[in-house]
Amino acid sequence: MFDGYPSSLPKAREEIEKSFRSDLLEAWYPDTVDKVYGGYLTSFDEKWNQAGNQDKFLVGQARHIWVLSELADFTGDPVYATYAEQGVTFLIESMWDSEYGGFFTLVDREGRVVVDDSKNAYGMAFAIYGLASRYAHAGDVQALEYAKKSFSWLESHAWDSEHGGYIDTMDRQGNWTAKRIDAFDTDFIGLKDYNSSIHLLECLASLYRVWPDPRVEERLREVLKLVRDRFVNNKGFLHLYFERDWSPLSLGQLPREQIVANRFFDHVSWGHDVETAFLMLEADHVLNGSFSEDTLETARSLVDHALATGWDQEEGSLFESGYYFRSEGPCEIIDTDKVWWVAGESLNATLLMAKLFPEDEKYEKAFLKQWGYIQKYLLDKEYGAWRNFGDRYEQGQQTFKAHRWKASYHDARAYMNVLKMLEDDFELIP
């Protein structure tokens, strides 16, 4: 039973190590491994029973491959490598488009029916991420081959040679497709966004580790510069959507109710902010063996702004989203949900900042409070794993514990990174 927020790093480390075993290793694997058709099962209810649609989503499948490849190395248990291998087989045999190249977005559980034949840079990024990790830890040459083919496909279809950066949404053939923003009553062909860009940063860093190709290096440097210098504004949070020429989209001229109704396209996303802080530092470190002062300062500004404007001072954890309705006014919270993945990214980022800036006590205090919050509200002591939402969500409204967008990626990365940091054995810490 939860007996209070941890008061020290050693106490937190003991609790996190125990939870890593019960709420990640034992909860997710092998239950999510599809032993009938390959790949990984998608949906589990609150009691961890298979339920709902088991169609296989590219992002979720690739995230499992990454997690399992990392777990094989982190735990030393070869069973996770076996689970990763069968996931790679499914991805290549059932989700790669043999006619036009690239991975399909969604197939049925058996991998025989293509449910969604669109392509997107976000999904392709995770495919590269998982396949590169598989090669790094197991020397799987086919995984590396398809990681290279995926990069080449993105270069041919998603890279914007005129303005730089990658376009996210495409049809099966790789043609750019439109997104409609009703508030603007305008079609933006090739709209650019934060979420695909930060995960392209992540995947290019992973690919460059195992394949130091000059073009991969060039793209990694370009995307790092874009994210650091264009996406992060002077207040310390990310712009989310851009026109093709990188003009940021803003709803600020609209009435409050329209801004809130269309907030998907323009808001402060504290979870993505702290996640991006880590991903920028990781990318810079992969490129240079350390990180520049610019990258370090920008990463810190993202975490500082999140803690100052989106942190629940009473219970801990970051709220879902906020907005500056007046440029010189406060950042107002417009969505008070607290989501599992935001908590995981916050755990990772606050401890990293605590290790990089030990003189500033707020980071360690936030880390300890974040872990306490996870124990109190997100960990399911009866059925295992993390719930979707924390204290601001009605218990009866909890959604499936695993679903298309909820694999084990955010919590697994947080567990492994944090445990390494607490052992003073993390590559980003000098």
C-alpha cells in the first residue's frame, strides 16, 4: 500500500526497481506477445484481459520492438530478444508495402488486411527507432536493412527540400496530404508538426548510432536545430504546428471558446515539452559526445517552464495542457487531466535535470513527488501496469490499460533511464 511520497533517492530507487519488475516486465510480457499471428496484441482492459480491437498499429508494434530490444540488454534476459525478433518479422512481412515502400499505418491482427494504407513520418520514425535498437542489441541485419529502407523512403517522400524538415502525413504512394484546421478555414498542404519532428529526432539519433551515414548525420543535425531553435519559443515551450515555410500557427486571434475547442493545434503541451528536453540532449550527445550550451539551456528552459506553469503543486505531476490567452498574461490550465505518459516523461526529465544541475533542489523534489504521484494514482496494485489517468479522472471513466496509443514505451524508457541515473551509469550525465 502507498505510504507517502518518498523522501530520498535511495528509497525511490528501491520502489522504482520493484515496480519495474511488477508493473512493466510481469504486466506487459509475455501477455502482449501475439503467439498466434506474430507482433503484439493491442488492447487490454482495466483488469488486463484481452478486449476490444486487436488491429496492429505501426507505432505500437515498433514501440514494443524498441522496448523489448532495450530490455534484453538492460535485464540480460534473452527471452526479450526472442519477443523482439518475432515483432520484427511481423513488421517486415505484414506491414511493409512491397509495391510503394514504407510501412502501412494499420493492419488487422493477422496482418492480412490493410486497414489504413496511409503513411506518416511519425509512424515511420518509430519503425526506424525500433529496428535500429534491434540491430544495436542483437546484430539483426534484416532489421538494419529495413531501418535504412525506411530512412530512404522518408528522404524520397517526406523531406521538404525547399524549406527543410519532414512532412508528416502522406497517402500510400507518398504524396503529401492536406489537413484541415476548421478555425482557419484553410487547407494546409504538408502541414508540419512538433510530434513527428521530435520523434524523427529520436529515430535519427538511434539510427546514427548503428549506421553513421553522412546523410543521416546531416538530417539529425538539421532536425535538432529545427526543434531547438524554431519549435521552442522564448517563454520556454514548444510551438506545435507550422505552415510549410515554418511560420507557426496560432489561434491567439480567436475568441477563448474557439481556442479551447481547437486546442489540439495550439496549446502548451507540458508533457511534450519535458520529453523534448530529453530528446534534444540525447540527439546532441549522439552527435558530439556531449551537448552544447545552447541545447542544454533550451532543454532546461522547457523543464523549468513546465514546472513553473503546469505542475500541480499539491499532488504533483503535470497537467495536460495550458494556453497564454494574453501574451503577457499567465499560462492558464485548460485541461486538468494527468496522463500516464506525461508522468513517465516528467519522471525521466526531472531526474536528468537533478543530475545535471544538482545545485538546484527543485528538480530532485519534483522527481520524488512525481514518483510518489505515480505510486499513488497510476500504479494498479491489483492488476498491474499503469492506468491511463491519475487523480483528476473519474475512476469509472478509466479507459483500456493497453490500446493503440498505449504500449509500454513511455513507462519502460522512464524506468530504465531513471534506474541508470540512480546508479550513476547514464550516458548523458558526465
